[in-house]
Amino acid sequence: MLNIKGSIQDTKNEAIIGASVIVEGTNIGTVSDINGNFMLSAPTGSILKVTYIGYKPFTEKISRAKTFYNIVLEEDTKSLDEVLVVGYGTQKRSDLTGSISSVKAADVKDFSTKSLAESLSGMAAGVTVTKGEGTPGSSADIFIRGAGSLNGMNPLFVVDGVVQDAGFNFNMRDVESIEILKDAGSAAIYGSRAAGGVILITTKHGKKDEKAKINLVARYGVRNITTNIKLLNTADWIRARDAFGNSNTLSLLGATSIDDLPNTDWMKVMFGTGLEQEYNVSLSSATDKTSMFLSGSYLGEKGVYFDTRADRFSFRNNLDYKYNNHISIGESIYGTSNKTNPSTSSSIYNHTIPFRTVPVATVYDENGDFAKTPASVGSGPNFAGLEDAFHVFNDNNYNLNAQAYININLIKGLDWKTTGAGQFYGFSKNTFTEYRNFGPVEIGPQQMNSYAGTSQNLMFNSVLTYDTKIGNHNFKVMGGTEFWKLDGYNITVTSYNFSIPVAESISLASAGPTKDASDNIPVERRASFFGRLNYSYLSKYLMTANFRADASDRFVKKNRWGYFPSVNVGWRLSEENFVKSFTENWLDNAKIRASWGILGNDMSVPQFMYSSTWSGTGISHSFDGTSTQQAGYWIAIVGNEDLKWEQINQTDLGIDLAFLKNRLTITYDYYNRLTKDMLYRGSLPMSGGMSYYFSSDDPANTLPIYLNAGIVQNQGHEITIGWSDKIQNFKYTVSANTSFNSNLVKQVGIKPGANPIDRGLDNQWNLVSRTQDGSPMGMYYGYQVIGIFQNQAQVDAYNQKALDAWKDANPNHPFGFDPNTGQPYTDATQKNVIGIYYQKEQTGVGDLIFDDNGQGRVTPLSRKFIGNPWPKMNFGFNISLEYKDFDLSAVFQGAFGFDIMNLVKPYTQMFSSDNTTADIFKTSCFGLGNTTVTDFPRVGFIDANGSFIADGAANKNYSTVSSYMVEKGDYLKFKNLSIGYSLPKTIINKISIEKLRFFLTAQNLFTLTKYSGIDPEIGGDVLMRGVDNQNRYLPSRLISFGLDLTL
């Protein structure tokens, strides 16, 4: 052994503290001290290796002639040589010809994200992530380059080469890197499931030449809601109820003074401080032959809403072993156990925001039981009691993902890799709803719902890859095959009539017909063949061609196979001599690229829809009218043997630029995505001769049928700009990304001019959005508000205008007109008039004025598009700073140019339910004798008989879908912040600790917006997106503290 010493500096002669110094192939290693010095003992002839983040590694053979090493590390600016994961292989960034965004684990390591999708918010151009709710364990919506289909189009998540879920059950601490394949040229290798883009996740493995490490991350935080709906207190609530003189609330409650009544703040009762904690332990190690990574994790969240929570336990084992120079084997096992306790959805009386409460109701009565709501003034349940009556038992969700591979190097450049994987899932859960009497509302009868199921998804693939170079020509050829097999079983049992208040088993239900059961058997089979050719000449002229053929059992034989080709080309302009001659000192990379490809989708249609589905539910017949009813069957869904693959054609043009030793980088992309033959659940025309048996389920009485229909186009631009530099001890990176997307439904049906697709929330809001030819998806559809009636003369003028228009359209009305009002009579008796008004007979001062849209008066035909839920621009801004032992990272995210349907307004500005907010006092003409018109429409009026006529029976200002409910949703969010401090090496080296870092993180710090509702970040179905409503689980802000310890 030879004792050696040395010093480590950068090119500016500044000491590098904490550089890793090891002897390759051994466990010998140390780190440089505060002055950049090190010392160790090493065998003569071994290799000394020095590494430090952001610098090129240094290696030198140790000899007896040299015992002191002056080592100068150079900054690693060769980002073009970075190797990225692509479908079924890897590729240098410099050779990429597709549009791929990369996110490193270090960029999101401290952010409290419940899913991989959520961690990408604001991190990549063209990737839109929406976290609209704060439910524990909930994931986020994610779109890559817009909504490509009427059914929505989620991206495909591929973890270490195998398709897996990456939601709440996925541990983000295991992630090493993330690649997002956005263009068809990159994603087509995944064929039939790549229509929504592909997200490739690489998990951590032991790194060669690094000593064994144990890492512990612990984090604890608190959550509070960001938007507090301030419901009226008792005094204001009584004042609002009695404002029109139509009630005497004190008398109804049997009280003489407000001071004698309770004053319950139900928002404080139902929403409180949430808690979140995370603990993650990992072990990584690597030698020349073996690489290992083990991790175990717990993540728990107690929600901000009453009695809601989610918990996740997970473990991972990644092992790679190099048997010899030709054979490598490996395995990966990831398992999770999840439990959730959501808010109850068992009652129509429940809203997550407690508008259906009254402040004069208490939480508990004098006996300590949940109190009843005073029936004289309230119509809802005790919200806390309702949640208490909903029990979740035995909620177990198990996932096990296992894979193993063998890679054989047959000859130089030729590798054969075979992978087998299995995904095993099981779940069981019992929910029990107690009977409770809350006064005006009874929750019951007792009911238990029991759910259980299992599934196994088996995958096998085998891939041959040949990489060679002939002169200046580089070739890389890949070909493979893949097979999937899914089998499962799910059962649901609903039980009633229990003899005890709370039961955890369906066996405790009383004897008799008290149980209903149903089951289903998921089955899926897939087969694929695929290949890719990469070619480059002088690393200047680049080409990639992909082809994949997929077979799916969702289609009959004639349409079973889908074919998905793509071609990418690139030109590294910066490598041309005529460019180098004048740009060598400032231009590092300039690459122009283009791609075209076809992607597919078959996941929008259930299994076996090529065959008609029959049901025996609820149908029977007596053939002679007197004998026993005979059970029968009816067609529930009409089969369609012509179903085929949904297809997406995409073109991409892009340019990549790097300047000033890669400190400044710019990427631009233009894309055009055209989706056709969308798989959609339509209706069989009545001319087909069949109708739906249960007409109440479908007013049109039509039968559902799945078909290929429609054309949707998304086109847009993406720009990413980044700057990274180091000034002595200060290192920083700033980047900004923005995307502009335009969505257009070119055709909604099989042929142009098909009926539009309408969507609503419930019976009251039964038409909120419309999708039709020539417009974006899910446009808000309703009445355009052009003002508020200021005086009676204005109301009369509009009514006269409507009457005159009617008379012009009906010049020969045969029954005459009322001489006093001018209204046309309904018939020759001249007793009743038709009633022609601009809006309604009860419309008056303070009511909204709707645009008649050229109809002469307001009718259903006056409705038009009144808002667009799709942002014209999404953007993100990211900052990363390091100064000595301090670090900071921040993510800002936002969207501009879109609208929100604020259906919370009826609850905050009037008594749509039992309570409201102080905004009710701002409404027009509020209270007896008040004639002041404000910016808020009136909530009702007193008629000639002294009766209060509420809005629902008057102009319906608050129960009509109109532009009054539509607001601009533009916002900027401070999404994530992390501040860290690492103890100096001089301290931790003395106690054998490699790293000890303390950090503070904050999520959802603040939002800049003019939107008046809950929060402008709202997800939803693609056909009815961005609708804010009272059932929303309120978003929250998280502040947490943690430590990151490495041994």
C-alpha cells in the first residue's frame, strides 16, 4: 500500500470541497476537505478516480514515483454527450431527432408530490399538469400537447422499460430521471398506447465506483386550505334570511335574542390543519460486477377535510449482476400497500364545502351525540355527523411489480435482451353507512358495500440491438417483440338490514334478500412487433425510423392489427465547417430536426364492444297476460364489428441551440397533431329499429353503440430557454418554458354536421358545455350577459322590443291583442294571453340581461359559446441556486387565455343552499325598499301579494348557465419552494457522515389571479373542463421540514 496525498481545484484555482476520491475496484475512498486536500492509502498500479457534481471525472494510474497529486477538475459542459433513455434503448442527446424533455430527480427531490404527473408541473414545455383538488392520495391530470381525443388521452408511463402506473402508489424518491416523449417520432415505438405521449421513468441503481451508501430522508409538514369560504355567522345569516320581510327567523327558532343562539362556523368544523409525513430509507452499492439499490418508504397524509387521509407503504429492490463480459442479468421488484379514507359520497345532501349547514346548528347536542339540524330553518344534515356515519374498513390495495432480464452480448455491438415482468394487484374494502336522523334529513337505510378484486398482468419482450460504425457512418438497429396478458376478477356486494348499528362484515346482514352482488372479469391480450433504425453521418446528418405493429383483442380479426410508423431527421448545423469558422467561440450546438409519425389508441373502448351486450336486468313478460312473468333479455349495447384503432398523425419541426459553452440553451418546437377515427360511445339512430329498454336512462330512448368518429386537431408551439453558470462559490440555473396550443374539433361525428355533444353536471346544470364541428372541445354554452336592468323603463323597453318583433313575425295573428298590454291572445275566447316578454314575465330591475342572439327575445336558440376552458398559453419558470452550503430551488407555473365556469357563485351570492357568504348583501336590490343596482344580480323580489319570489322562480339569474358564471382564469402560481442547508464537510467528515442536509419546503405558496372562485387550477373531463363547483375538495398549502442524511 502506498500513502498518497493531493489537492483538488477547479480551473480558477479554487479549492473543491467534498469531491469524491476513490480507488477503482476497491472500497478505499475519501472526500476532499475544506481546503480541497485529501489523503489515503492505495495499492500501486491501481486507478485513482476523482468525481464531483458538475465536473468531468479525473482518473490516473497510481505509481510509486508519485505520492502527491495536483488535480484540476474541468466543468462538465458536454451536455450533448448526455445519454437519455428512449423506447427500448438509449441515445446520446446530440443524436436525438425527436422532441424529448428531461427532468432529473434532483430537480424535484424535495417537492411533496403525490404522483409523478404532479412533479412535472411547470417543468417541461407542452406538458400541462392540473391538480384541481386536495383530496389525500389524489393524482393530477396531465396532457401532453393538448387533449387529443373526445375521450381524453392520458400518457403512457413506462418504468424501467415496463408499463406501470405512476400515481399515488409510486415512490418519487426512487426516481433517477424522467424523459417525456412528446412527438410521434419518439413515441411511435410504443405504438397503440402512445397516443397521449410517453413518460419514461428510470429508477435508481447503484453507481459504479461509488462506495456503499445509506440514505435517510425524513419530512414532516402541515397543510391548511388556501381558500377559506367565509359562511355567514348567526347574526348576518338571520339578517339575510329576514331581509325581505318574508320570515322571522328568531320566532321560528323560538328565540328572543340572537345572543341566545349558537354561532357555529362549519368551515372550521369541517376543515382543519392537515398533516403530512414521509420517511424514506435507501441503500445503494456497486462493484465491477454488481449494482444494487434498495429502498423502503412510508408516506402519510391526514387531509384538511374532516376524517380524510391516505397512507402508502412501498419497497423497491433493483439488482444488476455482470456474470461475465457477455452476460448480464438483473431484477427489479417494487411493492406498495395503500390505504385511503375519502370524504363520504353516500348522500345527495353532502357538499364538501358545507353550504348546506346553518350556523344555529351545533355539532354536538347536550348528550354528546351529533346534533340535529333545526328543521324550521335548515334542510341539510350535520356534516360532521354525516362523515362520522360513513366508515371505511379493511381498505387494502396491494401492488407488486416484478421484472427480470438477461442481456447477452452475442458479438461486438450485438446485444440480445429478454425481459419478463408481472404486475400483481389486489384490493379489498368495506364501507358502511350508518342510519342517522339529522332532523330534516335521515341518512339510511344501513348499507354496506364490499369490494374485492385481483388482477395479474404478465409481459414478455425480447429485443436485439446492433450498434456499429463503418467509416463515418454510424448505425444502430433494434428489433423486438412483446406480448401482454391480463386476467382479473372483481366483485361488489351491497348488503342491507343489519341488526347492529355498525357492521364490518356482510355476514351480519339479516337473513333474506338483503344482498345484491355483481362481478366482472377483466381480460386483455396484446401482441407487438417493433423495430428502429438510427443512422448518423459524421454526427451531422441524423435519421431515425421506427415501426410498430400491435394486435389488440378489443377488435375483430379484420381490424385487430394496427401499424404505427415514424421517421425523424436532423441536421447538426453547428458541425458544418462553414458554420464553425465564424461561430466556434460562442455556438456549441445548432440542430434542426423534423419528425412525422402515426400513433394509436384502443383504450377508449371497453372490451368486446364489437359484440352486442345483452342484459336480463328488470325485464319480464307474461305472454298470455295472466300467467307468471317470464324473465327476458334486452340489448344494452349494440355491437360494432367495424371498430378499429383510433389514430393520431403528428408532425413536428424543431431546433436546438446551445451557446457560450452550453450555458445558454434554447429549444423550439412546432407540432401539428391530427386525431381521427376516435373511439366514441354514441347512440344508434331511432331509424335502426331498436330503442333502449330503460327510457328513463336516456330521454332520447336510443341504444348506445361504440364507433369510430370525429377529427380533432391540436397544433402549437413550445419554447424552452435555460441559462446555467457558476461564479466562484455561487452556482445557478434559471429556465423558462412556455407552450401555446390550439384545439379544434374539425368533425364530431362520422360525417360533418353531426349533432353536437352536450355535457352537464346535474338536472339544474344539464347543459354546461358543447362540443361541435369547428370549435374547441367542451366550450361553455349558454346565454351571453350584456348587462343588468337598471330601471323599470329599461325592462319595459326590452319587453316592448320583444313584442314588436313577435308581431312582425306574426302579422296575421287571428285572435287579436289585449288592449291594455298589447299581448296576443291565445285563442278566440280572448281570456288568456300568450305572454311575449324579452326574458320572463317576472324579469325586473336588478336582473341579468341576456343577449337574444338575433332571436328578438331570449329563447333556447339565444344560447351561444360563452367561454373556452383551454389555455392559450401554459408556462413554467424554474430557479436553482447554490452558494457554498446553501441551496434553493423554486418552481412557478401558470396559464393564460382561458375561462372558468364558476358554479360556486350561486352558493356564495345567494341562498342556493342553507347558508351563503356576505356577498349576498352586495346583490342588487337586496332587502325591502332597496332599489340600488350593483354588479351582482338580485336574488329575488317581493310580489304584489307580499310574497318573496326567489331567483329560481323569477329570472333565474343564478340557475341559468350564462356568461355571468364565466370568469377569466389566468393565474401565476408559486408552486414549489425548497431551501436547504448542508452541514460543512469539515464537520460531518469527523463523524463519518457523507452528507447531512436540512431543508424547508413549501407547496402551493400563493396564486396571483383575478378569478373570484376557489382556485383557478381546475381539471375535469375533456368535454366539460374547468367547472368550479361546491363539491370540490379545497386545495391546500403545505409547509414541511426535513432532513436528508447519507452515510
